[in-house]
Amino acid sequence: MTVTQLSSWVRIYAELINEHTEELTQLDSAIGDADHGTNMQRGTAAVLAAIDANPADDAAALLKTAGMALVSKVGGASGPLYGTFFIRAAASAGAVTELSSHDFAKLLHAGLEGVVARGKPEPGDKTMFDALAPAVEAVDDALDDGASLSDALAAAVTAANAGRDATIPMLARKGRASYLGERSVGHQDPGATSAALLITAAARAFG
């Protein structure tokens, strides 16, 4: 896996966010501030501008640039969470020009750990964690079984989408949605939805 492929991951994610902006906003309008879509669209556009303005020679530089742009440009909780994901991933990747499949798995783990450290989510809280954590676990399981990264990420997409869908009947215990109590039940979490898109982007970039 090269820095160019990592860049493709980020670029494809920005494309997917752009395609799903309205959906993310509609989901957030039901249980949040109705700004997740527009915030993520603005943030990923800032990421593309940043990596184009400062072309990276190594994985850490690329991912850190993406993370810092998200922190600075995405409002609400999503900016710090996604930004931390990429910044922690950058630290895991290191200043290298190529990564193995297992390096990428470690990178995903580091990003997830950053999200946990920042937001303190637990399974079933109805957050991005509910899509991201199963995806990371699916990558680990598949690679341990000898699968290619492409197949591992395909399994991760399935796990992420299942985790996203599982947020629908959940009672929100974090963020703005938690203020709604029982009224948060029956709505798909927008953060879990954008997290599933992040995994889909990886599968397309490295497939």
C-alpha cells in the first residue's frame, strides 16, 4: 500500500461525503442539529485543499494533514473525533512510503482508539463507534484468517453497514441525540453512517 493509495482513500471518502451530504443532514435533523452532512462536506473539502496544497511524501504526513483539516473545519463533535482518528492513524503509520496489510489494520486500530479516547463511546451508545469498531474487528479477523486486504475490507464494509443499521433501534446515550431520550429510538445515527462511508472508501481505494 502506497501513499498514493492512502490519498485515494481520503479522496474517495470526500466524494462519498459529497454524494451523501443530504442524507447525512436529514439523519441529523431527526436527532441532532441538522448539520452533520454540511459539516462533513466542508471538512472533507478542506482536507482535499490541504493535501493538494501540501503534497505528502509519507503516510504520516498525509494522514496528519487530513486530521488537522478536519479538526479545524468540521463543527460539533465530528471534527475532533474524525480529526483524532486520522491524527492517531498518522502516528501509527509513521513516516513511511509503503504499508503492509497489517500496518493498515494497526492504523485503523489506532484511529479507533483515538475516537474512544476523545469521545468515550461504548458499544450501543448510538455513535460512529457502533459502525467503526465492528469494521476494525472484521479487518483483524479476516487478515488473521489469511485473507487479502481487499477481502478484509469487503468484510469490514459489511460489518460497518450492519453496525450502522443496528443504531436505528438504539437509545442514544451520547451527544445531542441523548437529550431526546426515547425519541432517539427509530433513527439511524448520522455519525455511524459517515463512519461506514469511511470504511467503504477504504474498500474502494484498496480493493
